[in-house]
Amino acid sequence: MIRTPLRPLARILSARQKGENPDTIERENLRLRHEEIRDKSRARAEVRLLFLSLGFLAAFATIGARMGLLAATEPMEPRTAAAGAEIVATRADITDRNGRILATNMQTYALYAQPRDMVDPGRVARELAKIFPEIDPVALERRLTDGRSFLWIRRVMSPEQMQRVHEIGDPGLLFGPREMRLYPNGQLAAHVLGGASFGAEGVSSAEVIGTAGIEKALDARLRDPAQSGTPLALSIDLTLQATIEEVLATGKTMLNAKGAAAILMDVRTGEILSLASLPAFDPNDRPNPLVKGDPGDSPLFNRAVQGVYELGSTFKIFTVANALEQGLVEMDTMVDANAPKRWGRFTIKEFQNKNYGPLLSVEDVIVKSSNVGTANLALMIGAERQAAFFQSLGFFEPTTIELVEAPGARPIVPKRWPDITTITTSYGHGISASPMHLAVAYAAIANGGVMVKPTLLQGGVPQNGPRVMSEQTAAASIRMLRRVVGEGTATLGDVPGYQVAGKTGTAEKPNAQGGYDTDKVVNTFASLFPADNPKYVLVVTLDEPVETSGSEPRRTAGWTAVPVAGEIIRRTAPLMGLRPVVEPPPVDELTAVSN
Amino acid sequence: MRPVFFVFSFLAVMGLAFWAYRENYATQAALREMTKLQNEIASLREALTLQRAEWAYLNRPERLRELATLNFDRLGLLPLEPVQFGAAAQVTYPAPTILPGMEGFPDIDAPVSVTGQTDPLTGAEIAPSPVDGQFP
């Protein structure tokens, strides 16, 4: 390149002759040179930008093409990699604590139609109606001939039905594989398991999603592909569950009850060994929820967890335990139990208008189940401390059990605590909770005053929850509860060798008019056993039972829930490996005296 | 020299092509075999799941209870009761069997107390040795 000089001599000289400033020539040349440099670098930059944009274009085009390809092609399982169990099972099995299957998957087929390929829609509709009785042939034929190109006919079917559909031999009928949820034990533990149904459905596969119970509550865990090979082990024991459901069903029939529920819980670990609610349903064929009437009448309703009832006298032990814990009374302190007690415009009466008073020891308040004695103790405790104690026992919040129904079952707690509320809640009226709440609270007593969290999952370890009462109070409460079964209102529940301790509760059901029905009651028996070293809590609730063997119908828990609970303990305790023991005589029967 | 080189290169190309051709078909065959095996594994797994489900169905407590009720007398069953628990000391062990011809012999299991020793040849008494277990 020839470089132009900035001050060409010829032009400088001629400019000087003309008397012009030669520096302008230099500046002009400098400007031209700069322009030239600028043009050159711009051209180079443009080329670079072009290459860069071409590069980006190529990169994005590659990514886009790859994405389009991935989106457009049918998914294919990797053929060269070894197939693990995780590819096969889509939803993890559910087993009981001993590994017995409660829920598993089964391969079945869905039936769909492509009416355009169909030879004779009328015949197909008639033949299908013969195989599947719920199909209306006229309506199906209309749907097959209205011009649509795709139609689902059945979600699942048995191999026999599939063979018969094959034998129709129409090319427009096609099958799509389905993983179906199967509950081999039928109605057993139905309320725990809940049920499952199909979510998003495609021709070659369908999503299985939980619809209720633990299937829905732990849906993410059950669907997790990384854990689909390991079954979800529940704390439920299938044998215990079957036994309890059998005894409960017998009791429900014999006592003409509308419903029944039972919870058996390990007091150390909080594991629920059995949770039964009757009437039950078959999770394989889950009924539809009721559209009218009381949802509590549906078999889908889990009475043990969702059923929020006034639990009656079973609450008295909490009031007494609270009074002992506050140091207000001792077990042998005499309290006023003169019935009936008037408080403002209310009258507090005893069962059958009895009078256990004028004075009754704290222990006898529980043994005789005195409303007035409990009410007077509650007034000594005061509203604030009583509410705080109920709250610490978990009666203000829904239980944390792994069921999708649990968070919705919020206890009904009075908003304010005037004295009359203090009185009624002390014997379990005016405060409603589920049998699960009651089981948790009794487990705290049985566990030496330490709360446990109920769980449905196996592998519970002894829990170190918050302490709600001292060990001495818990021990005293258990002693009183033992006397209730030994000589009080629950003698029918005494199983020789197992030292059952417990408290009965009979609560009249509130009616639509705002009052109480005297002939409709909820009977509850909350028990723990064996009393000298409590291991299990059993809560049995019967809805509207009536015992008719006597001259007049009996509706107290001592005649209904207690014998059922006793039979459950007699049958299940040996199954749990509990050895019956000869009970030592009460220590306070002999008193050393000297003179 | 050059023609030889060309001939060798040509032969090498042909050889590699043949090798690639065979490898291609071998790979496809292996993949087909793998697919077949995986299908077999999948169907076996499916059958296993089904059989497990069937096992659970046949062993459901309700059915077992019915079977137990049906065969209650024939099998001499008893309901499980708390009173059936016992201590190990309560278990009666079978009486020791006495073999035929051994009736007159004393019980060899019974403990024997030894107070002195007798020389088996002379019948004379031997004083117990000061050291246990050492006999003359």
C-alpha cells in the first residue's frame, strides 16, 4: 500500500505561493486517512458480525431441529441400557407392617373405539352391551355414528371381557394397556387406603392418582419413580385390622349402631396398628360421594378421623389430671359432688338424676363418672388453664396423621370460655373432637405424660414429644382409669390378665333444632392396656347404638362400646404377643397400723 | 511402489467395509435380542406382580377366616385365647424312652454321687488322690 504523505511538497509549495495556510492541507489529508481507516475496520466488523450471526443461527437451528424431532417422535425406552424395576412399576405398592400387600398394581386393558374403522357400529353396540351390562346399546350406537373419530368405552376390564370383545372381531375396537390399582383385601382398611383412579389418560398409558386416604396424602411418594421399587410400609397390622373390623362389625350389628370406629395405637411410637371405620366400602370400586344428605352417612366417611363428636365423659380424666397437675387436689381429696348443681340458668345433673354427693373423693369422681364433681374441679382449675391443657393435648388442631382427610377434621372448640363452658367441656360437652384426637390424648397419659404424634407409617421410634403432665399425674390417672374398669362404669371391658384401664363416654347427639336427642347417642370407650406398663391405646366409638337385651333399651357406653372394646382386647392382645399377667392386688388395701 | 500402495489401500478399504457391514448387522441382531429379552423380563415381572396380587388375594384374612371356620373341627383348631400363654417351665418334656431289654438297668442320666474308689482288679479301696483327676 502506498501511503499518501500528509504534507505533499508540491501542494505545500503552491499553497505557500498563494498565501494559504499549508496546515489545512495536512489536516485535510489526516481526515481522509482516518476515514479510510474507519471504512476498513467497519467492513471487517461487518464480516465478523455476519459470521457470528451465522454461527448463532446454526446453533439455534440445531437446537430447534432437535427439539422438534424430540417432540414429534414417539417416545422409546432406552434399549441398550438394562431395564431396572423402576421402569416397570409406575406406582409403589403399599404393604402392612409385616410386608403383606394392601395395594398393588395390575396390568389390564382399556377399550376404545375408532368409529371410522368400524364395520358395523350397530352390531358392535349390541354386542358390547351384552358384555358390559351398564352400556346402553342405543346411546352407544348414536355416539359411534355421530362422526367422531375417537371414543373411550371402558377404562378397565377383565381378561374374560377382553376376550369376548376380541371375539366381536370389529377392527374399530382397540385396546390400550393400563396399570390398574388393586386392593386384594377388599374392604379391609378401606378408609386408610382411600382409593385411586386415573388422571391423564392416553391410548398407551394412563396416570394413576390417589383419590383419598393415604393414597392421596402420600401421592408424591407413591408416584416417585426413584422409590417405586420400594413398597410403602404402613404401621397397620393386617391381622389386627381384620380382627378388629370383624369384632366391630359384629358389635355394630348386635347393638344396632349406625356406625362404628376403632383405633389401636402404640403409645411409645405413635404407630397406628389398626384404624377401622364402619360402614366401609371397597376401594377397588369406590362409591361416589353423596350429593345430598349428611356426608357423615356415606360409607366413605372415616368416622375415626373425620368424625368430630362430643366425646362425653372420656374427657373427665383430662380435667382430673389437670387438677392433679396444678396441685389443686390429691387423689383422695374430697370434692363437692352434690347433684344437681345449679350454675346461673343451667342445671348440671348426673346420669339418671343420681346424686353421688355430697362429697366424693377425686378418684371416685372418675370411677363413678360424676359430672358435678368434675364441674367443680374445672371451676377450681379455671377457664384459662383448662383451655391451655386441652390445647396442649392437641384438641384445638387437626391431627397430623398421614391421611388426606385429617387436616379437614378440625375439632369444634368454643370461641369463648365462660364458666359454663369450663363446666361442660370438663365432662366433654361443648367441645368436639375426633376419636383420633382422643386416642392421641390417652396415649399421652399412657406414655407417662409425654405426647406422641400419631403416624400410619412403619418404623416409628419412641418419640420424645412435649411433656404435658408429670409422670406422677399420668400414673395416678392410669390408676383411676384402671378402677373404672375394675369396679366402675366399664366392668364389662375387664379382660383377665390384660389390666384394661379406660373411661367410658356417652354423649347425646345434637339435633337440627339446636337441642340434644336423648335416644341418639355417641358411645365411646377410650382404654389403655396393660395398666402397669401401658403399651397400647384402644378407642372404640359407636354411633347411635342401643343394647336391647334388657327390659328397657340401654344406651350407655358401659353396655355398648365397652363390651366391644373388651372383646377386641381379648382377641388382639394375644396376637400382639402380649402375655397375660396375674395382677398384683392394689397396694393400698393393707395399711400398716401400730399403736 | 505406488501401484502396490494403491492396491493395498483398496484392499484395506474393502476389508473395513466388510467389517463395518458385519458389525452393523451384529449390532442390530444384538439389539433385537435385547429387546426380546427385555420384553420377556417385563412380561415375567408383570406375571410376578399378578401372582403376588393373587397370593395376597387368596391369603386375605376374610378368606382364611372362612377356611378356618369350615375346617375348625377337622383340624382340631382352637381360638387363640390369652389363657394359652404359658411359661417355658410349664412345658412337659417327654419321658425318657427306655429301650427294649434295658428295663432293669438304672437310669444312666441320673446323677451319681461317688464317695470313694475301688480297685477294679483287687476290690481294695484306693485313697482319693490329692490332685483331682489323677489316678494311679
